[in-house]
Amino acid sequence: MSTPATTQMHATIVVAVGVGLALMAIWAGLSQRGGGPYLGSVLDMRLDPPDGVMVSASVENQGTNPGRARCDIEAQDAAGSVLRSVTALSPEVAPGASVTFEGRLPGLTDLPRRVTLDCR
């Protein structure tokens, strides 16, 4: 009986690594589920020199399981055009509770007209 070819051994290793990565991705996705829906609101914004705006936000977990909200923070000008946008992950929020956190919008030297927060 002959031994497996080198390409067969490498293919087996590649498949094993791929399956391992897929299982880790599934596990990571499941660990983030269960919390929410989330209600987010902007509390305050202030200049963060030399080129940023620090946004204080609150997020409430309206669900029945603890979780972390992924929030899009968006700075807009007077016409409603997007100046900058970042995504921030909140600290863990217990069911029915709320937490405050800060996110930084880089590249802004003046306060935007409006900042929106969309959490999921």
C-alpha cells in the first residue's frame, strides 16, 4: 500500500484549518446573539483636539438576555450630509438596563450640526 501524495496531505490540512475557522466564526456569532433590541441615544458631544469629536451615548437593552450593542455613530452637517461615520461596540448591557459609553469621530475640527446613533 502506498503512502498519500504530498498534495493529498496538504489538502487535508487546508480542509481541517478551514473547518476550524468556520467553527470559530459560528461560535463567535452565537456568543454575540441574544441581546437586544437596543435603543441608543446621543447624550453629548465635544471637541477632542486636534481633529476629532467625542460622542457620549447611552444604549438600553430592551431584550431579555445580556448583550453588547454595535452602534453606528454618524456626524451630519446642516444639510444632513454625512461628514464622518464610525462603528462602536458598547459594553455589555444587562436585560432592561442601560449603559453609557463614548465613541470618537476622527477628522472633524468643528462640532457637527447633528450626530445620530443607530444600535443593533
